[in-house]
Amino acid sequence: MRETGASSLPRWATLKDACAIRDLRQLSRRRLPRAVFDYIDGGAEDETALRDNEDAFLDWHLVHRIAVDVAERSHKVTLLGREQALPLVFSPTGLTGFYHPNGEILAARAAGRSGVPYTLSTMSVASIEEVARGAAETDLWFQLYGLRDRDWMHGLVARARDAGYRVLCVTLDLPVSGRRERDVHNRFTMPLRPSLANLLDLACHPGWSLGVMRSPPRFGNFENADTQGFTNIAQRIAGSFDASLHWGDVQRLREMWPGPMAIKGVMHPEDAERAVAIGAEAILVSNHGGRQLDHSPAPLTMLPEIAQAVGRRAELIVDGGVRRGTDILKAAALGATACSVGRPFLWGLTAGGQAGAEKAIAMLRHELDVAMTLLGVATLGAVGRDHVRPVARRTRV
């Protein structure tokens, strides 16, 4: 992963001292118990896909043009019929309110203040309705997993519609949870198992631990299910993913949802074509942040094939590995309308709450602006394949 040239923040550093996404990661690591940080930070098995998601951006050079008037620049894009300030989307991340009190609401507000959409996970701590009330000015998307209980799944869709969410994002790459070995080593469970190691870790991170005590974790979208108590709900959810979900089920969701639909987890051109055929207006090219199938290709590497397959019939969003403004430019050059970011805003959120999440986006905005100026493009629409060149794979250190 991209650590070359990275400087270590001093122990006394705070949010104001962070100047890059990697700094937010370091601050997050210091604040969170190890098991919680690793749950956010880790990937499946050998974490090859996780590393490749970032490293794939290193396989492309940016080729700048000179003597271009870039005195005035615009970072705006139109995504699924709405103009937004940046080509970014907050990815759906489960348990965000466990990492930081009221995490979903604060992250959604940060997205709204930054002029980008926020995607609420099915597995959120705050409920669909609570986030809608707490971030009423934000462009809200709702991410849906395939659940065995079809009535409950369809009920979530209806709740999101009634609460004013604009886009339904159906995630299709989680028929079963990937094996994340950091979590196995840390004995990470929900709720946290009261082992000696966990208790010592919690004691070493009193700020986070006190926050959890003041705002105990829950699964807000499942609290009216036929089980009571956090443990019972967590057990139900652990077995709720449906490996039998098929395109017919997705077609049914398309018929139920009145607004734009995005399909997340697409990594093959034929699946992209199938998604477009059932009426999806956007495709998230994603391997679930490297948390599901290890050794899957990085989404950026599949973007050109998928862009060629669907043409202009759907908007493409690259999900995974974005850490710099230059990454956003490379994705745009290869056919993406926007990028979806998860860990960057989570590192910011856990480092400094809403201000930290906003800072993560501000960093990417500033880097994007500088890179556009140096590349010689005044708008994102001017970025094309001629602005990138493939390079030999770099040696990972």
C-alpha cells in the first residue's frame, strides 16, 4: 500500500495537523481499540485485494497538457440527475455509529456540507428514519443487502422511500461474509466479547470507550424485528444474508423503487450489462473494499472493460482504493463519473467526528483542484483517456 514518502505524525498531533488521508488513518489508529480499527482497516484473508485496490492507481501516469487556461476550475459533476460539488460519494459502511457516537448522522451531515451524497448501510446503528431527520439537507442514498427475509428486505426499501432517500444502492457481492482474519485474530464480535485483551485495549482508549458507554451500539434498522436485545439482533443479522439472491429478485426491487437505482459489487462486464438491462442507472465497480473475495482484481482495473460494455447507458462509480485527488482524475480518465470512498471518511470521522469527515473530503477536494490545474483541465468533463498512460507494475514495499 502507498506508504512511500509518508511521514509519521508526532504523538501530540491532532486533527489540524493532518494534511493527507494517511494522516487521518494514523490518528484513527491511535484513537480506536485495535479490534475496532482493524475491523475498519482490514480486508479478507491475505488482504491482497485490499492492497491492490490502492496500488492499481499507481499503474497509471497522468500526462499533463500545457498552455491551457485553467485560471477558473470546476469540480462539479452531475450524478444520477443531480449536480454535486465533487465527483465523490460516501460509501455505505456498516456500524458507523459504533465507531463514533452518532456516526451515521455526523457523516451524513459532513457529506451534505461537502456537497456530495451519503449512502446509509443496511447495517447502520442509526435507523433509516433517524438519519433522514438528522441530515435533512443531504442527498441520501440507501444501500440494501440481499436478505433471506424478503418481507423485511422489501420493508426496508419502503422505509427508505418514505423517508426521502433519493437513490437505492443494491449490493450484490455479499452472499456470505468474507473471512477477515484480522477479526479472527482479534476475536472481534458484535457485541465485543469481554476478553482480557479487549478489556485492556478498551482501558487504553478511554475516549472511545466512554463514547460507546454513552451511546451503546444497536442495529437501528432491525430493532422492530422478532428478536429483542442487541446480541439476539446481531445473531439474526449474521445469518441473514441470502446466497440464493438472483437477478429476478433485483428486478423486483427495480420495480418497487421509484427513483434511480445503483448496483454495487459489479466486477464483470456481462454483469454490468445485465444491471443496465434491468434498469439500473448507475453501477458501482467494487470488490467491497477488498473485504470479500481476496485476489479479486482492483475495481480500477476493471473500469475500462465495464465502461466499454455499457457505454453511456449507466453512470460508473469506482469504489475502493481512492486516497488522493490524483486517483479521482485517473478514474475519470478511465470512464468513471465519480468515486466512492469509505475508509477515508471513516478515518476522518473516528479521528475527529463530523469535522474529521469533512476534513477528509476537503483534503481530496484540494488535491483534486491542484491536480486539475497541473494536468491542464478546467472541468472534469475535459479529462479523457489521453491524459493517462499505463506504467509497469511497481514493486510493493
